[in-house]
Amino acid sequence: MSCFMCKGNLEDKLTNFIADLGNCIIIVKDVPSQVCSQCGEVSYSNDVALQLEKIINKTKSTLTEITVVRYSNVA
Ligand SMILES: [Zn+2]
């Protein structure tokens, strides 16, 4: 698989996903992702993207200003 931006090589890496929802920020650590070795573009598989969406929907109701979760603990 290659980067859809620059056609560079994608590497499997754990990255931090940050969602800024305005009144709160959710940080999901160690998310399995593909990172382009050339331009640094980060992409997620469909499964991971769905999980991130679920985590955000679950977490945003806690009304904490900053939430930090580890992906492997919540997915
Ligand atoms: Zn790229």
C-alpha cells in the first residue's frame, strides 16, 4: 500500500490521535496506523477509524476538559 498523497511508502506505526472538540480535547494514545515515510501523512484502517469514532462518542459525554486514553485499553 502506498500514500494517497505522495505515493510514498506507508509504515505500520503506533501514533497518537488527537480530537479537538472545542470545549474538550481527547487524546487516544498508541493507535495502530499507517504513516507515510515521505510526507508523514497518517491514515487509519476502517476498523480503527470506527473504533476512534466510538471512543470519541463515549468519551465526550464525560465532560472532562482533557481525556487521555490508550487505544489498546478501550478498543
Ligand atoms: Zn506521503
